[in-house]
Amino acid sequence: MEKIGIDVHKKESQLCIITEEGEVIEQRIRTERGRFAEVQGARGKAKVLMEASTESEWVARCLEELGHEVVVADPNFAPMYGTKTRRVKTDKRDARALADACASGTYREAHRTSAACRPLVLRGFRFGPRAVAAAGTRRPSRLLRNFSRALGFAAHAH
């Protein structure tokens, strides 16, 4: 089974694929459902490791729908990056460290809300004046954008 590390970001994500033969394939793609389906849909079942982030839940669900085994990892678990010297932090190195951690099992899973509880979490998301103040912004559009990103409905400016 292939091991894949994905460093997920708002606009683009870095993939590092370690094939069963040990070949390393690195690729950068747009963080969009269609691109993940296009790039990962043709591959056989793989184990995918990514750090918990705003985008990670919808990306994980998208990859699970394509038949992959997905693990969302705690980004604060230092041993996950223990195999690499990281003098300069880059997306490519992060994706490679995630792929290596996936292959060796040196990661700690982050909590993911179950499908049954997800609507309850979303119902609790607030857009009122208190939520705006808590977010430190006077622009509710930012809250709506972040909420949309968490669901995977982000519109990217081109």
C-alpha cells in the first residue's frame, strides 16, 4: 500500500507519495475537491497522513470517498518530524516528513468529529456580533469565508 503525506494549505497542497517499491513522487496541486479527485482518484488504495488544520477535515472526507485510508495527525507531536533535519521549513520537506511518519507509524491521531455529530458542531457555529468580536475582526465575511473553507466550499481568487 502506498503511503502519502499531504501538507494541506488554503490554496495549494504539497503531496509526497512513497510507492510500494520505495519510489518518492512529489507533487503540488490546488486545494480543491476536483483536483484531489483527479490526482488521487486513479491511484489504488493508499494510507494518507495530513496535519489537522482548517482544510484537513473536508480533504480527509474527500480522500476517504475515493477509497483511501486517511489519518489526520496532531501537528504538535514532535516525533512525527524526528526523522528529518529541518534547518529550513518548506512544504516539500513537511510533506516528505508526513509520508515518512505515515510509513513508520510515528504520529498521533487528532480527534475528528464523527459524521453523526458534525451537524451539531455546525449548528453551534455563530455569525453574530459576539462571534465577530471573538474572531478579532469587524468583518463577518471573514467568518463566513472561514466557515466555508472548513466545509470545503472555498472560492479562490485567481
